[in-house]
Amino acid sequence: MTAPDLLVCPASGSDDEPFFAQMADDVRRRGYAVCPGALPLPLCEALLAQLQVIPADGFERAGVGREHNHTLNRFVRSDEICWITGESAAGREWLDWSARLQRALNRQLLLGLFSFESHFAHYGPGDFYRKHLDAFRGQANRVLSLVAYLNRGWQPDDGGELLMYLDDEAQGETLKVVPALGTVVVFLSEEFPHEVLPAQRDRYSIAGWFRVNTSTAGRVDPPR
């Protein structure tokens, strides 16, 4: 079954606070928000321009797990990624937008979000990411996942949808999100298994995670 109600947010301008408040309210009520057209169009265009100048070897094959448990497994995922460091103007603008969202979510939801990491993701024709969780209870510090889509003119036959599982039942409720330009999705990282269905043409997005701080005397968080 597909959830019938998608939150449609107005496009963000210089004042993002109403949009951020709506997103926080949806996360509070149901654990996720889906916002078509939420990422400001000038930022979308800047990020698309940045993608055009990243060299082929600037992307790396995406893996599963972190640090010592990081492995490549094409049966699980076949996309490629490029981390966003803020070295470009578009990257800095994206990180600034994400930082404003982080501050708003901390004010309204008291999540204790401490840092943010994100990367571009490219799915070529046939690429996918099987059902998975972004974090497991007690084993990670990712609290809130964020996905922003950068695809113009996406059509139903293009595939590549995000499929979210909204409950734990075998035939439970699901939500399918079209990766259209400017759509933003946020959800609690430990709560919602999800997958990316096979794309039929080049598909671009940004995946990011807001994290809490688990630094100790012998370990700085987040690890790289």
C-alpha cells in the first residue's frame, strides 16, 4: 500500500523558517517529511552546475558500512558518490542551507544534532540500492537522514524512486518518492528501512545525515 498524503512545501526563498518549521512538525508527528519543490531553485541550479565539472574520477564506488566495516558490494548497491566538502561555492551554499535547517530542527525538536555530512550520489541506468537502514539502534550516531533530488523532467518510466517502509510488517505501508528536481526528504535514520529502485537514466541526488556527537578522549567524531 502506498501512503496517500505527500506534504507539499512552498519553494524556499531567503526566509526558510516557515519551511523548516513545517518539516520539523512532520518529523515530530510521523518521523518523516517529503517536500516537493523545497530546495530553492537557484541552489538546485548551482549544484547541478557543480556536478557538471566534477571529473569522472571525482566519484567513487559507494560502499556499505563505515571505517573497518566498510565494504563494496554491488549486490547491495551500485551507485557512485562524491563527498561535499564545501570547497566549491555551490558546496558552501548547500552546507549553509543544511546548517540553517540543523539549527531550526534543534530548536524545535531538541534532537541534539551536532554535525552534518553529505555527498552527491549518481545512479546510472540500472543502478540501485537495496533495502537498508541508515543507522541501527545503539550502533551509530546518525539521527536524521536527508535526501535532496537534482533531476529535471523525471518521468514515471525513469524509475529510481525512493521506497520507504513505514512499518515493520511484511506487507506494510510504503511510500514511493519520485526523485524530481528540488524535492527534499528527511526521516529518522533508525526508524525507516528504505531502498532506491533501479534507475532507467542518470539520476542525481544528495544524501546527508545529521549526527549527534559521540566523541571520546581517544576518538573524534564523526570519523572519516
